Amino acid sequence: MRKLAVIHHHFKDYVPALREAEPRLDVRGWHPRDVPDDPWLAEAEGLFTWKIPPGLLQRMPRLAWIQNSGAGMDHLVNEPIPPGIAVTRADGQFGFWMARYTVAHLLTEAQCMAECRAAQAERRWSRLVPEDLTGQLALVYGFGRIGRQIGRALRELGLEVHGFVRTARADPEFPVHAGWELGSWLGRARVLVLSAPLTAETRGLVDAGLLAQAGPRLTLVNVGRGELVVVPDLLEALDRGQLGRAVLDVFPREPLEPESELWGHPKVVVTPHHSGPSTPRQIIPDILENLRRFAEGRPILDPVDRGLGY
């Protein structure tokens, strides 16, 4: 029976769920701060984790597979993981969650919900006209499984959706452009959603240069990584009216520090990295095939290209 170690702050949830999903595995788990000096770890060939505690890899000489407990890989690709170890990611149901998040915030604005609440508080019947989103332009930067689901949800609202990826490609559902083309579309866009991984190419993507091509109607939604956005440039663009609003679920440092200007800015919505919750219900169906392959000693599917970062 192959051994799968679970080193995760929610290990008490994941261990029984993983055992149920694949009974042929010996699954044991610990909190990252409480990993014991246990000889069992030296025999484990699989690791389910988010961030690898310092020194853990040296204590697992037989390790052959690392399963990340989320979609983002930037914290793992920089670890000194031997090249022979397969590293895989999990999108889970994040696409559905993040699509709901994006739609909720866009519709809150388009349906004048703040104005409705203010009128209700004053017991005032206000004749508000919702914004018609039909035909307006939505740009989704990062168009994998998550970005595509966000695009589908926006399309259902009547928006014209365009995806942006590293290299342009033909797609049966949506126009998909190369990432470097984003700026030329930005001035006409109603919403820009960031769902890309953090790589050398995407770090600092939304900077003063890109924002100078935006418009005062644009809403920026970031469900990708905080480092995709240069925060001082974003704040300056908002203050200058180069950008309408920013909805941010991810930040360069988390939790967001109390002194950050983002908290109090009138054109910024701050949420606590909750657009795509990681739970066994979302994650395990996505990794089930590799759990079975690992139990049977077969090759792991779809390992991350650590050079690309995803």
C-alpha cells in the first residue's frame, strides 16, 4: 500500500476524504507546523500540500509526486524540488466559484444595488435604470479552465467575451488572443478579469503603462494572484479616473496589512481571498484520476511545466 502524506492546515478534513476517495492508499496527515519526526514520512511516495514546510523534502527521500491543494503554483515552482518528482495542480470547481464571484460584483454595480440600498434606508422610491450589459466587452486574462468558466458566465449576461493567453490560439467558443494584445482592447472594455497564474511574464502585468490604456468605465476583477497588479499604479489610476473600479480578492501580501490604502479607497472592493474556496468537495474530484494512478503505480497525468510556472 503506497503512502500519501497530507501536510495541510486543513488536514483533518482532507485525510478522511482522501482515504474514502482512494482506499488503496495509506493516508496520514499533520498540520504544517506540527510535522513529527516520524519514520513513516521517509517511506511516503506522495505528498498533498499547499506550502512545503522547511526541511520536509529532505525527510521524504522516496517522494515521487506532489499534489498541490489549489490552482496557483508560484509558491511551489520556486521550491528546490528534484526534477524527477511530478508536481500537479488542482483547479477543482474554482471556475464556477470565481465565475459567481465575478458576476456578483459586476451585477451589483450594473443593477445599482448601492443606490437601491441608500434609497431603501431613506424610504425613497428612486427610479433607477440598471445598466444594460448586452454587447459590452469583457476581457479575461488567463483563459484556462477557470478563465473559460468565467467567460461563459459573462457571456450569459450578454457580454462579448475575449480571452487572453500566452500565445494566441484558435478556440471553438471564444476569440482568444495573445497576452501582449491586451492593451489594444482595454479602452473599449467594461470589465477585465485576471485569472492568470503568477509567472515572470504576468508579474506586474497591470501597471501604469497598461492602465493608461484603460477607461473610466472599466471594472478590474482580480481572482488570480495579487502580484499581477502593481498596487501603487492601480491606486493612482483610480484617483485619476483612468479606471472605474477595482474588485480585489488576492493581494501581494495576505492577509492584507491593516495600513493598506486599499481598505479605505472608495473605488476598491476588498475581499478575503474567498472567490475560490479550497475544500475536499471541490478538490478531490479533480485529482481522483491521479490518486488512482498513484495507488496503482502508474504515471501521473498533467504534471506542471515548472519552466512555465503552470
